[in-house]
Amino acid sequence: MSSEVPDPTDIDAQSVEPVRIEDEMEQSYIDYAMSVIAGRALPDVRDGLKPVHRRILYAMNEMGITSNTSHRKCSSIVGETMGDYHPHGDRAIYDALVRMAQDFSMRYPLVDSQGNFGSMDGDPAAAMRYTEARMDSIAEELLEDLEKDTVDFSSNYDDRLQEPDVLPAAFPNLLVNGSSGIAVGMSTNIPPHNLGEVIDATIALIEDPEITVEGLMEHVKGPDFPTGANIVGRDAIYSAYATGRGRLRVRAEFEIEEWKNDRERIVITELPYQTNKARMVERIAEDVNDGEIEGISDLRDESDRDGVRVVVELKRGANTEVVKNRLLETHLERTFGVINLALVDGQPQVLTLKETLEEYVSHRREVVRRRSEYDLNEAEERAHILEGRLRALENVESVVELIRNSEDRSAAKTGLREEFDFSERQADHIVRMQLGSLTSMESTEIEEEYEEVQAEIEHLEAILGSEERLLEVITDELRAIKDEYDDDRRTSIVEDHGTVTHEDLIPEEDVFVVMTEDDYVKRMPIDSFDPQRRGGKGIIGADVKEDDRVATVFRANTHDYLLCFTNHGQVYQLKTYEIPEMSRTARGKSAVNILDLDKGENITAIVDTDAFEDDEYVTMATRDGYVKRTAGEEFDNILSTGIIAASLEEGDELVDVEVTDGTKDIVVATEGGMTIRFDEDEVRSMGRNARGVGGIKLEGDDAVAGLVATDEADDRALLTVTRNGYGKRTLLSEYRTQSRYGKGLIDIKTNDRNGPVTAVKAVTEDDHLVIMSEDGQIMRTRAGEISTVGRNTMGVTVMDVASDDAVASVDVIPGTSLEPEGDLEADVDVDADAGTEDETEPTIESEDDE
């Protein structure tokens, strides 16, 4: 006999139906999606349960594991549920059972547990063979009256048994315990609520079907999480209730305690819902070690069975408000995204608060109606039997004699029906009666029971005959549930007054920011430097280490958000208060955690973001004479690693930046003392990645030193300062407009005495200058101290720099931002003779070079 298995491809098919593969896959995927949506992931709006939770509770009910019985092994419960109702694996069933028992997951746990059922630290529950469970009493309220035909039943997966499609649910469990789940293409995330508040809102809806969401919110203040904590602001709660979607800010509960040695500590006692406490503590520690959070000396988790207690000890002198708000920004506040999605008549639907309660009331109306019909039928059946018994007692002797003379029980029943007009059920009951039930006392009890049953029938008929009476029953039962299980709200709702940020706690003041070529940075109050007369040596402004030099100094406000342009053509965003404040004699701190600068990359220009308005431009000049304009809006989103401001050719560097509005003239100055002035419109607007166009034609090894934006009405002067500390002021009106990319005009003589030009600035007499040397000397003087002369002059001493030192950077403090000053210090006047104007001007040339 052959043992070969027949090839299935050799078997002829009964029929073959051609199907497009895309149609088959589409239909199959839809079938799968609907199966997951309706059969696993989403709760029913009526009882708030997913199928797995409903089947667990029903299996426990069938097993007789109620709140009044002893606990049973969870493996037994899981086995019964999986074998009879939910054939999807024991792991999923046990996980669902565990969650129903966790008091930090469920606002009102439905399962009473015994053993290790996990913790807020993310610890898993023990294996199901070790743990035990039984139904909690509140879960029995969901199953109450299940045996009275209150809900529909369907066959289980193998048609052996029947299971309920939904539970009667004596309270709105969907809102009370919430739900979360991810289906195919949709998800639900419903927060838990306080039982008493939800019941009060349900009753209010029953009494006033036209009530608004605002009216319901007078009862339901907001979600009530099992872990407590605080919801920040009410607007998000209203949005969630009015639309079915919203984003709630949930903030930990904590308090600040005075501690030993004049130190303080932050004690966290409640955490946002679904926060892993152990992971949160671990991440705070990581941030402290990485320097992201400063001021924390120790961190301990002192939580126990009585509640959460995480202690954050602060260093002496630490700013408690800064630490607290930094913790809020990073760890102690979470967003809970509300998606009130549930199954309504088997279809997923996003529901408002009112719609959710309306669906529940509709369900309870049907449950109470069906229960009343069931009870009425039972009462009428009992009344019918009692009527027969009473009639038998009235004719007791004749009835007894008829039964005794009958051949058998069947003949007795027939005789009773014919002789006394009993129904078949009455005759059968009378035949089965014991002789002792014919006493006069028994007759009295039957009459009393009959009267009670008749009253019950009238009551049930009134309920079924009146919608108002039916709703009264629902309301009374809800109030009874509230009286039995209501408790105090755990989650507080606090107004959103905003958090105090680090910036809020920093005094708003003008400061000097100093950066060196080796990327050391610090800030110092401007008040640390009194104005001097020009020609002074200044005072120490930075202790520059050997082989390092000052690269730039600039003025800023501690609350400014600055765009920092570097010689490499990059731009970074900087908050001034993030720069450490240090003394004049300090070297500064490495800028690696503030600006991600490359080696050899230095800041060459600063722009305050407040300077930007609509239709403004960032105008840039490079060392090799290129000029470009880029719309200011392209610098709105600056990455932490910076973005490109200008593409540079090899060897070129970005030198200076100005904010213009399209109507300005641009003055470009070179290290060799040349300047050119041309209309801004000659440089068309271009993107950040562009190189730009020729602005000035350079001769020899000359290079651009800076640029200034001006216009015809500008009465300021052009300040030119050279490397050796000399400078002059010349009215901008003396620099006539030329075509772009010419050689320009002579501005200052750059001989051995002066050295090359270091910086050019537009100033008024009231402005103050901040001049810093490469070795860290800093000097502040009034611009009016420097004489106003013509072009092509030698200039005067501005700062007395040592022979081995040089001017590194010049910045301007606008006179309008200064308080009235007293007498100037250090009256050191080392004027040099001013030269005469050069009567000849270089030839103007122009060509376009993008």
C-alpha cells in the first residue's frame, strides 16, 4: 500500500472564481480591521468593557467567584475564560485580569486581588499560578440582573455556550474606569472619573435632556485619576467633553519642605496617571548627571504601601523655583490625550460627554424595561399559582376527596381541571402540594403573599406604562450605587497661571558677553564698567589663557533671544541668560553646552530677534567682499546645531551682519581703509544657501572689516577703529552712493601707526563704545569723545593697547538705553594729528558676480 501523500495541486477544484488580488486584499483587510475594532480593542459605550474584560467577569460569575467567596487561583479563572469564551491566549487574558485589579490603573478596581499584581514602578505581576482573585463588589453591579433577560446573548466561539453581548451595567463604567486601546487605524483613550460626579451628571441628564456640556460639567469637574495629581487648566477639559478629543496637562503633586542647614527639598507625593515611577526617578538622575538639571544634591524614592514619596534634595543656595520648574518641564508634567472613542451599535464613534451619557441612559432604559417585563411575567405566573392554591383551600374537602378517588396523578389533574376549572399549571401544582400546606395558617400566608405579588404586578405595570416612572427607577438605582461606592475626588484641577521659567527668575539687565577663539564665554553686567575718556587702557575684562585671544564682545539684554552669526557662515540661536555670569577677572566657561561651535569657528555678528519685522532682510558681508540679502523669515526656525546663513568659498569668512528693510544704503568697509556705499536694491534677495554677489572690489590682500546700513536721512557718523587702537568718526553723509562692486573711497589711513581696520559702526555722540583687546582688556567710552573728522584721515587714540596686544572687537550701546552718567574716568588724551583728506578718489568700477 502506497504511503505517499497526494499532491493537492492534482485535485480538481469544484469551482474557480477569478478575483482581483487588490479587491481580495482590500476586503480581507477590512474584515480583519473590523474584527479587531469590534472584537478586541474598543470598549462598548454601554458597559465600558472590551470583550476580554466582559468575558473574564462573566466567567467568574458563572464559576461563582463573587465578592462573598474565597479567592481562586488566577490560572483557574484564565483557563475557564480561555476555554469557554476567549480563545486568544492566556497572556492577554491574564494581563487584562491584572489590570482590573490594579488600584493605580483602575479608579474603581473590578477584581479583588491577592498576591503580587505589579506596581507603579513597572514591575510585572507574578505568574498566574501564584496569584489569586475574586470579583470586587462593584463588579457585581455590572452583572446585576443578568439572569433576567436584560441583555442579548450570543453563542460562544464553538457554539457550546451562550455569552452576553453586553453587561447590564448599573453605573456608567466607561467614564468611571475609562479605557485605552489601539485598533486598526484608530485608538481610544478615555480617562477615569469620579463615580459620584458621573452619577450626578447622569441624573441631571435624565431630569433635563436639554442640558448642555457646560451644565454637565457642573457635576463632572474633570477626570479623576487613581494616582491623583493635578489637571492644569479647565479649557482642555471642556474641549475634551465638548468634542470628544482634548489634551490634558497632568502635573504631579509635590511640596517644598525646609530642610537642615538652610536647604530645601522637593517632596513628590502624587504622580501623573500611567507614570512609571522608577523610570521617572532614573531619568531625573540622568539629567542631573548630564548637567541638564542643576541644583540637586540627592534623589531618593521613599515610597511604600501607604503612597508615593520621592524626595529631591537641593544644594545649598540652589534656586528652588528654577529646579522645580525644570522638573515640571521635563518629568513632573505629562499630557493625557483624550480620545473618547467607543462602540455604538457595533460601530466606532467619537462621543462628547453628553452623547456618552445619553447612550448609557438609553442602555439602562432598555435593561430596566426588559427586567421589568421579566419580573412581571414571573409575578403574574406566581399570582396565577397562588390563585389556584387559594381556590383549592376554599374547596379543600372536595379537592382532597377528588384526588384520593383518582386512579393516578394524571387523572387527578384532569378531574381538578374539569371540576374546579383549574388551569393545567394550577392543577399540577395542587396535585404536588403536601397535606401540611392545607392548614389555616398556610392559608393566611398564601393570602398575604398573593397581596404582595399583586402590588408588585401593579408596580411593574406602572413602570412599563410610564417613561417617567421607568426613569425614576434608573435614578433611584444610580443614587443607591453612589451611596454605596462614592468616595472623594483624588485629582485636583488647578488654574493655569503658567510656570515660572528660568528666564522669569533672571533679572532683566544689559550685559557684556565675551567670547574667545577657544570658545570660552561669559557675561558681565554693563554696570561693572564705568565710562572712561578715550585713550585709556581700560580694565581687565577677561583672564584669557595662554595662546587664546578674545574673539568678540557684544552687548545684550539677559532676556534677549539672539541670532549669532559665525565666520563659517552658520547661524545659531542663543538665549543670553543661558550664558554663565562671571566676574571681570574670570576666564569664562566652555561654550560647548551653549553653542555647538566647530574648532576655529567664532561669532562675528549678533542680531536680536526682536529686531525682525515683516518684509525685513538679513544683509551679510564676507571677508572676500561678497554681499547677500536673505529674507528674515528664513531664520525663524534655528536648530540647536545651527543652520546655514551663507555658503562660503574656501578661505572666505562671514564678517558682519545688518538687518535692513529694502530701502537702505549699504556701507562696506575694508581692513585696508576703503569704503563703498551702494543701494541695497543692487543686491537681490536670495536663499540662505547662496553665496551672494560682489559688494566691493578688493586690491591685494585687503579684506572686508564690516558693514553698516544707512539712508539719506541718517545723521549718524561712521566710526572706524583700527587694530592698534586708533579711530575716527566721519558723517555718513560724506560717503556718496556708488555702484556695487567698485573700489570705493578712502576712509582711513592704515599705516604702521594705525594698523588695519578692525571694526566699523554707525554711532551718535550719545552712544557708548565697548572696546576689547585680544588680551582681555575692556574699555567703555562715549562716542562723542572721538572727534568727527573727514574721510581719509589718521584718526585719534581710542584705546591705549600694549605693543603686543590689539583691538579685537567693538560694540555700541545706544545712547537711548543709557542712564545719565557722571564725570568720565581716566582722562588720558593721546590725540594724534588728524590728517587731511585725500583729494583723489579711486576709479569706480562695477560688475556683477554671484
